[in-house]
Amino acid sequence: MATTIHEPPRIDRDRVPDRGHSGNGDGRNQVPADGQRRVTQEYSPPPSSTAIWVVIFAVTMMFAAFSSALFVRKGSSLDWRTFTLPSILYFNTLLLIASSVTLEVARRRVSTFMSGPKNQAGNPARWLYMTLFLGLLFLAGQFVAWSNLRAEGLYLATNPSSSFFYVLTVAHALHVLGGLGGLIYVIHKLNKSVLRRNQLVAAARYWHFMGILWLYLFLLLWMKL
């Protein structure tokens, strides 16, 4: 009985992709066809930059909701009681504006410090410490404002107007505390010479946003309370 032996199939080598160079193989090779992996990563934003914009958007939406509630509550309330804002709030506003100025000076000096020879630019950490100090003074001033209202008999549940004052100012102060934590983190990284530029930019954006938010809240309270 004769046995038939089949000839093994021939493989056309010209049609088989070179898996060592092609980026379109069977999925195991993730290198682009031109061999430049770095090109796919250069344009992705830093995580800190993306995160800070998400935080700013979330905080904006929260205070927008508070503002809408204030407008609606005052428009439909018959027991709304107006009162004079504590005068220290004007000083607190100047403190927060000054802190943004010192932080901007610090940001520019840090850029010079990180990009140039260290012996040609003094350590700019003192400007960050100044910003931190002004932020702490702002929080202390807010505490004085709350104490002044309590001395006048205005508490959280005294009147809808005083309730909104406490809610808005306390919520803002808590977010300022978060900004102070970011500044402490930046100072710590700078002193260890491991600070990244995008980390400082993210902290500065958040702090400037806190200043702009406070100007809006102060104007809102001045007009509606």
C-alpha cells in the first residue's frame, strides 16, 4: 500500500512582517513603525496640571451652587436680615492679593533658580515662605471676622443671611488651607532640589484661583448682605 507524503507548505518570507521593527504586528510590539516611542508621550499634559484644572472646575461648580441658593433664598425670604460686613474683611482681601503677588515673584525666581547656575540666583524659597505667611494671616483675619459676628449675636443659625456668610467664608477658608498645604509641599520639594516646574505651576494656579474666588465672594457678600 503506497503512502502519500504531503510536502510542507512554503512560507513566503517577503510577506511576513519583521516583528523586530514594525509597530503593527500582532500587538506584542508597541513601538511605532518609525521607532520613535518618545513622540507619543511628548504631548501628554503633566498629571498635576490636569488634576488642578479638575479641582478648579469642581470648586467653581460648588460655589456657583452656593451663589444660586443665596439668590433664590434672599428673593423668597421675608426674614432676611442685612448686616454690615466686618471691616477686617477689607484687610484680608489685601492680604490675599499681596500673597498672589509674592507667589508670582517666587514662581519667576524659581524658574531662574532651576534653569541657571545656582550661584547666580538666590534661593527663592523666602518668597514662598512670604506667600505662606500672608495666607496664614488671611485665615487668622477670617477667624477675627467670625468672632466679630458672634460678638454681634450673629451665628450660623441666627438668620439666613448670616448662615450664607458663614457657609461661604468657611468653605473658602478650607480650600485656602488646601492651597497652603500645596505651598508647603512645593517648599519642601524646592529645599530638596527635586521640585518640578509643573508642580509649582499647579500650586500657583490654584492659589491665584483662590484669590479670584475670594474677590467674587467678597463682592457677592457686600452686595447681598
